[in-house]
Amino acid sequence: MLIRIPALLTPEEVRHCRLALEAAAWQDGRTTAGHVAAQVKSNLQLPLDSQTGQQIGDLLLDRLGRNPLFMSAALPFKVLPPRFNRYEGGDTYGNHIDNAFFTIPGTAIKVRTDISTTVFFSDPEEYEGGELVVEDTFGQQSVKLAAGDAIVYPGTSLHRVNPVTRGTRYASFFWTQSLIKSAEQRRLLFDLDQSIQGLTAEQPEHPRVAALSGTYHNLLRMWSEA
């Protein structure tokens, strides 16, 4: 399931974040890559203890927590603090699948990477290349969104970032452990929730709304790991 979340951030928020990212101190992105991923990774990342990253990350998590589409698609249980990368001058990240678990820095808490999220801070016309290419059961999809938009996709997907041959691509990336481990069950719940929301908007007094809502929450209870 590949879900685009448009305008997660306002243009003013994007500008503020972008200025902070441009002024930040970056390091070799391979410092956070596993042995296999480090062989195909060439980019820059903010250090995990970067104050700039923490401040922007808090903003992203706040906006996602208020976003009905993200909440419906991800059903978040735990979220790894957002990380930030920068691609330029031919930087790329070849085909890889993310680690199954990451530890929240400074804690012993592990987050299972059920769902990946990328938030863009550069508009498509600012750089050439840099497409996020995701391959899964739904086929291969190339993603290059407007600054402030986000894309949500399965953490189990094989994916890559194509070389950036002009300009600079700034983005945030992070993972969510869902209340629902199964991608198939998450998709069914998402489709059901979207149908309920559509019916509620069109016919709020329809007698089936309460019944369908009850079915949704009973399935959530049955499948949830929390």
C-alpha cells in the first residue's frame, strides 16, 4: 500500500525547515547504515543527536498525529524519531530493504519497521534524479513529490533513491511500528475506514454507519498487538 499525504506541512513550515536544514551540520550517511546497505549508500545525514533534526522531527510527528490519512493508513503504535538526509552531486542509495528493527536513540525501546515514511523538503524542479523507487507486490513506483508532501509505503519493500545529478534533495525518513503487524490486515482496515468516512460525509444519519464502525473497531481489537 503506497499512500501519498499531500501538504503535510504548510509552505511557511517548509521554508522554515528548509532554512534550518541548509544551515545544519551534516555527516556521512553510511554511519547509520548496516553492513549490506553501506555498500550501496552515498548521501549525507544529520547526526541522530542533531538539535535541528529533533526540532523538525517533533514538528513532523505533531502534524502526522493530526493527519487522518496517516493515522488511518499506519495505525501507529510506536514511531522512530524522524531522520534527515541530503543528496547532491551524484549521491544515491541503491536497492535495499530496511532493517527489521531500530532502537530509539538513548533508550532500549525497539521499533519494528512495518511502515516507512518519507517527507520531501525540496520541490521536484529543484533537482534532477532523486526519485524514490519502491518495488513491492503492487509493482514498481517512482515517487518525487512536492516539498511538504509525504509518502507512506511498506517497510518490507525493496526500494532505492536514484542518483541526484543536479541540485539538492532534502528529505526526512522514519519508520512506524503499527498496531497491526499484517500489511494485508492494515489494508483491509484502511479500505473499511475510508469507506466509513465517505459514507459518514455523504449520509451521516445512515443506519449502517454505526454498524460498520463497530465492525472496524472489533477487527482492530481482534488483530491489534497492543
